[in-house]
Amino acid sequence: MSDAVVVGAGPAGSASAIGLARAGARVLLLERTRETGDALCGGFLSWRTLARLEALGIDRARLGGQAVRRVRLFAGQRRSETALPAEAMGVSRLRLDGALQAAAGAAGAGLERGVHASAIEGDSVQTRDGATLAAPAIFLAAGKHGFRGFPREPAAWQRGDPVLGLRLRLPAHPALDRLVGDAVELHLFDRGYAGLVRQEDGSGNLCLAVHKSRLDEAGGEPVALLGALGDQFPFLGERLAAADWTRGVDAIGHVPYGWRTADTAPGLFRLGDQAGVIPSLAGEGMGIALASADAAVAAWRDGGAGAAPAFQRRFAQRMARPLGLANLVWRAGESPVTAGILTTAASLFPPLVRMVSEATRIRGG
């Protein structure tokens, strides 16, 4: 019997498996995919996230991602550019997840692929093929996908017009090098925004959070929406000019940005996007994944499986400020009027951008 079962081998799950195995636990790490893929979200690693990865033994030089030193905002014809508080990184989830999974295996965790966890009942995980995997402690790290029995309700203002996540991979191109360079970009528009960062191979990871009503206006087709946005906003259009539309657009529906929970049952530690979902424009999704794993392992080490409820309450408190501020910036960025004000303020007061960049990081606990 395992001491702990971890559901999901993304950053939160793999990081918790590393910590548990290093603490002497017998760990079973479950991953529903048979091969490591390039997940839709999470291509930006902040300076704090890089420090947490190094504490896990993941060397930033070996990750080999794109150095990110600046943040660039666009709203209509307005733009601003500000240095980040410290160097960040753009890297694909394929590379990041692969490095963390390898480290989990090296630490002694057992990784089982192609196992689709379908339910959690008491101290056991039920799988789609009918197996029951029991353990005193269960770490739920299933990412942005919903998990049966654990609803994540978005804020009331999102329910009538839910938010979808879209991702288009832009192939490496000299124009992308010139236009984006060592920046992470946020393109603000009515009822949505797009984030763009280059990754280790020079490609661009373009991720959008957009309300369903805006997609519906484009006939419900992500490619049509991107084309319309490129036509309307020349800065974004320049970056889309070299897109390979045959690759298709990845999508995930009804993402509950801004949600967090302080509730769980004894023995169940909820991690990453199963603990809280920060608006992606903050670039702190991977930070929350790793911080939640670190805090959960510390709680388990000190108090065993029964420490889960106290951990969940404390971690929800730690998320309150970053999520609250990211929600405010997101809502302001969705309105063309306030988005323009934000961009102008960023140009006139660069320290304000750095302050917001720091305040939306998840701090140590």
C-alpha cells in the first residue's frame, strides 16, 4: 500500500511527489496521458517559480527556456513596456513537465501512465478501468480539468458569460524574434486578453482567456476570432502574420479564473488549479502549482494525512491577495476604456507595473 497517491503528473503533482518521496513516503503518481504532452497553459515561469524549481533540483540552465526580462502591454493603439522585477523564463510544458516527472522518478516515486482517475472516495482513488487505489493521503493535482465531486464555481459575474482558454502555437520566425524578443506580452481587448511569450525553441505560446460571447460573435470558431482580432489590432496582427493555421487552436471550456477553496476533507490535499485558479494574465499559475505542492508536503510531513484541512485553509489565505489583485487587473483589462487607462498608467509609472508583478506572486508560507 502506498503512503500517498498523487492524481496528476503536471507541475503540482510531480513537485508534490518529489517532496513526498524525498521525505521517505511511498508515492504512487498517476497520469492519465500515456506520453508527456505540451499542456495548454503555463508557459511562463516567474523569478519566484524558478527559485522553487531550483529548490526541487531543476536547474534553470538545463531547462534552457527563453529569458524574459520585460512585460509589454497593448490596448488598441496604446502600448507600454516595463522591466520585470527579475528575470523570468518562457518554456514549454512539454519540457517543464518532463523535467519534473524525471525528478520524481529519480526521487523514488512510482509513475503510472494511462491511468484515468475518475473519483475519490474516502481514502481511495477510483480509476476508469475499475481499480481502487487506497492510501492514507491523496494529493489531487488534476489541473484545469474539472474532477468529479469537486465543483469549482466561477464568480457570479462569469456565470452568464463563461470564460474559455485558447492556445495557438506560433512557429519560430525571425519576425517573432524581432517583435517579441525577451518580453512577455499582454494584448487587451473587449471581453478577453491574449498573452504571448517565446519558448525554448523560439516558438511563441499565444494563450487567450476570452468570454464565450466574444467567441460566439466570431461564429464560435477560434480561428475566426483570432483572425478578427488580428485585423482589429495591428500589433497582434503582426504577430499572427506568420502563424501556421494548420496546427489548429487548442481550447478548454469554462475555466473558473479567480476561484479558490479553503475546504477539503482529512487526507485530501488539493493542489494547483484544484486549490485556486489565478487569471492567466498574472503569469503565476505555475507558481501556485509549485507553492501548493511545497506547502502540502510540509503539512503532511508535520501532521500526516489529517493536516489537509488546515493546509487548505492556510493556502487559501496565501492566495487571497494575488488572486484578488489579478482579478481586478483582469476586469479592468476587459473594458476598452479602462484597458487604455491601464496601459497609459503603465507607460507613465513603470514602478506600478513592477509592484503589481510582485504583488501577484504567491509568497512563501
